[in-house]
Amino acid sequence: MTTMFSYRNMKLPQTIERLPELAYNMWFSWNDDALELFSKINRELWDQFLHNPVRMLAETHPDVWEPLSKDTAFVKQYEKVIQQWDEYCSGTTWFQRTYPEFLNHQIAYFSAEFGFHESLPIYSGGLGVLAGDHCKSASDLGIPLVGIGLLYKKGYFNQKINKEGQQLAEAVSYDFSKLPILPALDGQGQELIVPIQLADRTVQLKIWQVQVGLVSLYLMDADIEGNSQWDRDLTAQLYGGNQDIRIAQEILLGMGGVKALRALGVTTAVYHINEGHAAFQAFERIKEQLDAGLPFHIAVEVIRASSVFTTHTPVPAGHDAFPMPMVEHYCSALLSRWGEHKQAWTQLGLDPSKQLFNMTNLALNTSALRNGVSKLHGQVSREMFRSFHGNIAANEVPIAHITNGVHMNTWLAPELKELYNRFLPGTWATNQTNEDAWKLLDIIPVESLWEVHTHLKEKLIRYVRSNLREHRCRNDMPADKVEEVRSYLSAKALTIGFARRFATYKRANLVFNDLNRLDRLVNSTDRPVQFLFAGKAHPADLPGQEMIREIYRISQMDRFRGKIVLLENYDMNMARYLVQGVDVWLNNPRRPYEASGTSGQKAAMNGVINFSVLDGWWEEGYDGTNGWSIEGNSGADGDIQARENTESIYRLLEQEIVPLYYNQGKLPAQWVSRMKRSIGTLAPVYNTDRMVMEYTNTTYIPTIKRTMSLVANQYDLATKVADYKNFIKANWHFVKFLEVNDGSVKRPLNSTDRIPELSQLTKEITSTLKFGPIWYKDTVVELLYYVEQPNHQWQQVTVTMNAVKELDNRVVQYSATVPAHLRHGSHFSLRVRPVSPNFATSFEMPIVTTF
């Protein structure tokens, strides 16, 4: 098989010969000097090629390179970037300093999409950009992480908007030879192909490699000769097609991803699943263990111990689920090979309430550690999956949270980096999580920060006008309509940005509920407000597309023209302009449907102030001084929430936000003070350096340690844990409460002179349980009651009962001391559950008996 030509091997003058090395590493995308270097080759082509350095190499005329190699300014910039790159590659990292003993333990990070830069468009939105930022910070921190994904020939789609405001999904097809990717090679230097069984056939997957700083990402491509056309189209488009295509894609991602790791020789210690799309990785890994001779239940235990699952979706309908016959069809080779375990395989993903195979259930069943992506989303996830974990309180469900962040070097404006360099400690960029360093923002002169912000705002407005001109030219609008956009927007007006996926729960059109009130805001003669909107709706999401039409229609009204603007083809390039250039970032989803939301984090570090519903990350980021909270009763129905949120938006704009922005003329010192407060409280917390370090400390390293202990001595501990679980399941029906004695009040020793109130007294509760074959020390018996908190919420109190007497016939008596006014049944209950020091979480086995 012939190897595709790579511009990495092109011959350039010696003084600039490492340009291809830079072009084929996504590190360029978060190094401002590298971006500037490539733009110097030909700035017009650089913009035309979506800032793709590989295409710049491919389509720049050979005659250009010799003069460039003698251009003193270009060579000086080149040498500066090469020095930075070499230092980056050779420097000591956080992971090397913190966990040197785990440097050879790779973490495999599976995601259906990765968003690094507009030059590699294999992402649709927030999930992909988060995955990209995760990999970038992993590289910066030296985490031994490898990414696994799919390479989509057509990516997502380019968004065009016609004269009527209708979104048109423009299909694209990428020439991989001009993207910053290369075929992965085997030991003989041949392109790497791995086979994957899909239904009744074998699909061949070509493996591509993307270098992301020090991290490698491997992408699987089914569009190769030998595959049927249907199979070749499996990696055509992200989130496209019907359920057959969707389940096939997820099998390629999960099972194919594991096979790719094996073919590449990557020794993997942790498997991190970014959303349930890749949960089929467990099937392939269980199969490997079965092939090695492990019993099924032990194989599951090993796979479970080494898997980490991050869920992003706060509504049940957003979790992929397939009819069981469809799963049996596409996994037929696996299920027929191991037919005796067919029920056990399918049980791993079964949602018994709907009789569907749910990918999130599969992920939960095969991942010991799980997390949501914000504090609130963790709570929502625990509520959502409470029934999955038996009869326990939502706060006890073993799903933690690690709040999302964003990659600072990618999203922070170069002009602000330069400003921060002048006033913050020299290590602020590599030690972003040091909150003390950010306190020095206070010494930045008001004039300096406002000058940089104004410059970024002017850049944004120029970009917006260019976007609008292109839209109007393509739609054959009259010349005067094309030219009038030159007068659209003002750098002096308060500018509010709203940019995200157009899904109905995000309520992009909420501010249009009162057009007359909006009219007064945008058309104020001395305190005008202007709005920018951007985002794509999924091609199958008709209500989301209707939102786009509504916003476009309003933007074309005479009273709003040039003051409310809808941009087309939202991508990472546009996002940078928006989060760096607007004054206020508006976010008004229906709570609690925004799992995290990261666009506001990108805005915050750039001094853009958040104005948001207390949902996702903002619920924990907002402190009353660093932005604004859109108020409303989140427990009310959708219409009431919408009315209350709309009223809050207008009231805050009219009474707080607009007056603050305009209250001090050309230099709004109080506004800049709030900008600083926003940056200082949010930037050091909501970045991916903090996020990835948290994943490493709380999931990756504990997972490696536990897995190593389970598989040591020929899987001795894994066998014990798996056998123990099977024994508990088989014999739990013997565990029964025989009686509960409410006890009698204990009078305090010092209460002779008065009769204490009942609430101050305690009493001893006793209970007797029969355990059958199960040893009582393999369980914990607990007493549960609730205490009302000052906020009128009820908090569960859990009291562990003590075994006081072992009676005949596996019967044990327990006791506990509780407030005297509590009565069994009406005030407190008892429960017994299995425990083990070898469990990853307290409620690893969702088996609870209550009384």
C-alpha cells in the first residue's frame, strides 16, 4: 500500500525547513506567534484557507519559499516560534513532577467529536470543543493521554442563511491531504488498517493521526476501498443519518477505537468515555478478557475498574438508546461467538423500563467512576439515574461532578495576554489556577484594560460587517443593501452577544418576547444597546431552525436593522471574535437543561461580563459581584419560566446593566471594575488546566491504582471482588429485618433541675437482622432520618448502627442513638446494604433493603 504524500516531507530552504513540523501539530492553534508566522506567508490566503497551515504549504507557489527564507523579519519570527516549540517539548511538566511513577500509563480519551481549530472541522459544538480543550491542557500538563475519535469526510455542515432566514445545511467534503492530519503507520511504515466486525461483515478502518502538542489523537476512517458504499459512508458526517448509522458509528468508535489502540501498541491504563457514544469500548475489552480465559463476571469487573465515564446530557431523551434487535444484529458476531453470555452482554445496556439498549446504561454499568460536568449537572444526573442505583437518596448516587473549563491559550485574546504579561506574575500563563496571581488584576490601569477591550470590540465589528456583506452578496442582494452594512453596529454601544447551538431549550429568542421594550433599548439616543446572535441548528431540528428564521426576520425590521444582527456559519474562528469582543455574554437556557456551557467561560477570561440564568457552570461561578443572574422560578412550567426570565432580563438591562455601562462617559471605571472582578474570580477556576488536573487527581490516578491492584497476581483481587458481587446477588434475598425497637428516652445526667425538651433528648434504637449465608460484616446497617435546614430543604442524616450482639442462626442485633422524638416509620427508616473495602464507591452495588 502506498503512503500518501505529506507536506511534512517537503523540501524547504534550511533556514525555514521545520515549517511543516509546525503545520502538522495543532500546537500552532494555541500559540499566537505560530499563527502570526503562518499568516506572514500570505495573509489573504491564510484567511481564505481558514487558517490552515498545511493548506498554506500545499498551495503556496514554490517560488515563494526562497525569498521568505531570506526575509529577516520572517526568519526572526520563525526562529522565535521554533525556540518556543522546542522548549515546550523538552520542559518539565506538571504530571512529571506530580506523578512520575505513572508516566508510562496511558489514558485513552474517547469522544465522538474533537474541536481544536477551524482548520480541522470535525466538531459540531460544545462537546467537541471541550474534548479539544481537554487534549490541549493534557498536552500542556504532560498528561500521558491519547485521543480516540472518528474522521468525518464531510464534518458537520456549513451553515448558509437565505433571504428568508432559512438555514441551509451546505454539505462539504474535505481533502484529508490538506488537513493537519497524517495516516498512522505500522511497524513496516505502511498505513495502518484495522478490521471491525459489524453485523454480518467486516469493515476496514484506516487510522489517521493528529498531533496535539505532546498528545496524539487517532481518528478512524471507513471511507476506503474494499468497504461497501454504506460502510464507507459511516464516517461521512458527524451526527448524521438514522439509528442504523448511529449505532454503527458508535460501534466503530468504541470497539474500533480499542482495536486501533491495540494495533498502535498503546499501553492503556484508563479508558475515559466523553459521553455515552463510545460506551461500546467495554464490549471489545470484555471480549479480549474472555479470549484470554477470564470468566465473564471477572472480565466485566476489570473493564469497569479501568473506565471513567463523563455524562453531558441533563435530559433522558438526549441519551442514545436502540431497540434490542438492532443491537443483536450489529453485534451478532460478538454475541454468537460468546452465545452463552448473550443475556449478560445485553443486560449491560438494558433499560428495563423501555426495553431499549441505552448507551448511558452501558457506560454506567461498565465504569466505576462517573461524573457530570458542573455541580448542578451532577445533582441533575444523580436524580436522573437514581432508579438505576436502587433505593437510595439522590445525593448518594455514585456520580460526582467535575466542572468544565476552557483552554485559556486558545480562547484568550493575544492583546489581553500581552496586557496580563505586563502586570501579572511571569508564571501566570503556566500556573493559571493560582488565584492569588489573578488578584494583581487590580493594578492594571482602567484605561489600559478598556483600551484593549475597545480594540477587540472594533475587530469584532469589522468581522461582523464582513460576514454580513458575504451573506448579502451570496444572496444576490442589491448593492445598496450590501453597502449599508458598513454602518451597522457601533463600537461605543453596549454590545450583547448570544452564540451557541440553536436548540429550543437554549431559548435564543427569549429577549424578543417584548419587541416594544426591546425597541426602546436598542434605539435609545444616548444609551443604545446592540445584539449579536450566531449558532447552528441541527438539520433535523425544525424548531431550532424556526428560531433562526424568527431572529433573522426581526433583525430585518426597520427599527432593529443594524442593531440586532444574526451571523451565519458559527465556528471556532467566529467564536473567538465574539467571546473576545462583546461587552456582555447572554445565556438564558431553561434551567436545568444547560449541563455546563463553556462559551461564558471563554467570555469571562476576556473581560466580557456574563448575564445568565443560574444554570450549568454559572450557578457555581456567579457570586453576586462578577456578572448578573437572570431570575425566575426554575420549578415552574416552561411558560412561567419564560415570562419571569424575560422580565428579569429587561429589568436588569434597564436598571443595572445599561446604566452601569454608560454612567461615566468615555471611561466607564465601574464597568471596568466589574470586568476585573469577572476575570479574577472566574479565569483561574474555569479553565481546562484546573479541569484536567481534577480529572487526573480524582479519577485517572485512582483508576490506575485500583486497576493495578485488581489485576495483580493473576487477577486475584478482581476475582475476589467479582465472586463476592455474584455471591451477594445470589444470596441477598436471605437478608431480612426481623424487628425494630423504638427504645426509650435517655434522660441527660445534668437535667435533675428541669425537664428537658424532647428535642434535646436521645434514645437508643435496636434492630435485629437475619443474614443467612452472608457475613454480617460484609454489610452496613444504617438508620436514616431528615432534618430541616434554614433554607427549608430537608437534609438526610445517616447514622451507622453498631452490631452489639451476634445471636444464633446468623441473626445479629444492632443499636444506634438518635433524637428521642423520632419514631420508626413516620420519622426514620432502616436499611442494610453490602460493603467492601475493594469497592470504588460506597454504593457500587445498587442493592439496598429498607425497613
